[in-house]
Amino acid sequence: MLLKPHLKLKRITDIDFRHLKDLDVRTLLLDVDNTLSTDHGTELAKGLYEWIEKMREGGIKLLILSNAKSVRVKPFADKLGLDFIGLGLKPLPFGYLRGAKRAGEKLKHTAIVGDQIFTDTLGGRLAGVKTILLTPIELEKQFSFKVRRKLEKIVFKIHKIEDHKE
Ligand SMILES: [Mg+2]
């Protein structure tokens, strides 16, 4: 079950307190590309500021965990007022462990929010955190990504992964 997320939703802004309560999660580690923004894009996902504010008010701790270099991640972190870990080396577990530790949170109360099964979800499962998989905001054009997205489709079928319905 290493490739199966605990929860599948479309957009980051679809995550609400009920989902987090069901997962027993109080800290979220947030991916950047195709989660907070488009791949290599600079624009923030629609409604992101409001969502972050809502989460903060609800006592949810947020931290960015990205495989991108810090120079790419820092502008997002600054804009959103969030702490961050760049060069996260997902799916290796170290970044997840660092993130949870920095937030002062137990792993079982921490979740990764990201768009890729083979990095975000797999790494989260290996690290022992909860995993929330999102639909990528926009599909990537690079060949390596196209292969990865095809493989993801197979995993979706095998594990019957579907968007969570209310
Ligand atoms: Mg991503």
C-alpha cells in the first residue's frame, strides 16, 4: 500500500478541517510544484491565501517541503509566510522527518500534501506520515513526467484511487 494515498482530492483548497480530523492530522507539509502553484510557475493556486488563513486560524501548522532548490521555494514561503525545507529529496524520508520535527509534531499527526505518487505519497508512506494526494494543477510537458504520469494512472487503477466524495 506504499503507493496508495490516505486521501485523494483535486485541489489543495479542497482540504477542510473534517478531512484533517478524520486523518487525525494537525500539521501539513506542502509540496510546491503543481500543489501550491503550476509546475515551475509563479502564480499561486486559486484561493490559496484564504485557505492558508483558514487553516492557521483552525490551529493547523503548515510548512513547505519541496524537492526544488531553495531559490525556487523561498519566494513562495516568503509570500505565504511559511517556513520551508528545500531540496527535500522526496521520496526519501528525511525531509518529512525534519518537517514534522520542526513543527514539533508527531509523524502520525502530520500529512504530506502533494501531487505525485512516486515522490510525495511514497515518501510519506515510508516516513510514516499521512498522505494527501492532489490532482496536478497542470500536466507537465517533459517526457520524463509524461512517463511518470502514465505509471501513476496504472497505480490509480490498481489501488482504485478516486477523488474523495462528501
Ligand atoms: Mg509537485
